[in-house]
Amino acid sequence: MSAGTAPDGPHAGIEGLCEQIRGALAGWVPRLLGVHIHQTASGPAELARLVATVAEAAEVTVLPGNGAAARAELHAAADRASTAADERRGPDIRADLAAVRAACRRAAVAVGEHVAVGF
């Protein structure tokens, strides 16, 4: 694989998705929700804890824009992240993490954040 497209290794896809989600949350969650985002999310279990914390913080925070939609998306993301953390490996984890990434993006849009579209 090209050095610029994706990391190499047997779990690079899963770790890469976890890092994408963590990075996306780091762009708006600390400012709007006051949740500290660590520098790395080392796997689905740690990511599940992070997304659950973000969803809980959203429940007790007045959010701009469509806060109810953002809360619903964050709870959906937390549920899928928990499912991914319980799985051992394979395409199911990647599918769950992709759903987490999408739900977190929808939550960001719901509170008025600009989200980059990547293909």
C-alpha cells in the first residue's frame, strides 16, 4: 500500500478507523462538551469507552443546532462501538466502526460543525 493511503499491518484497518473516529471527535467534542480526547484510541474497546463518555456528556450539555439529533446519533454510535468492542475481528468490526464514524459525523453536523467529506 502507498504510504499516504492507509497504514500497513494485520489490524491497520481497525486501528485506522478508530483513529479516524477519535480525530473527528477531537475536532469538536472538547469545545462543545468539555470531554478530553486522548491522543490515541488504541482499539475498539478504548474507542467504545470514549464514544460512551461523549454520549453521556451530550446528555447533560446544552448543544447548539439540533441537540436532540446529535444526542441520538451519539447514543447510536456508542451502541455500535460497544458491539465492535465485543467482537474478536473481521469485517463485522470494520462495519460497526464505519457506522460509528458515520453516526459521529451526523452528530457533528447536527450541532453545526463542518465535516469534511472523504472518499
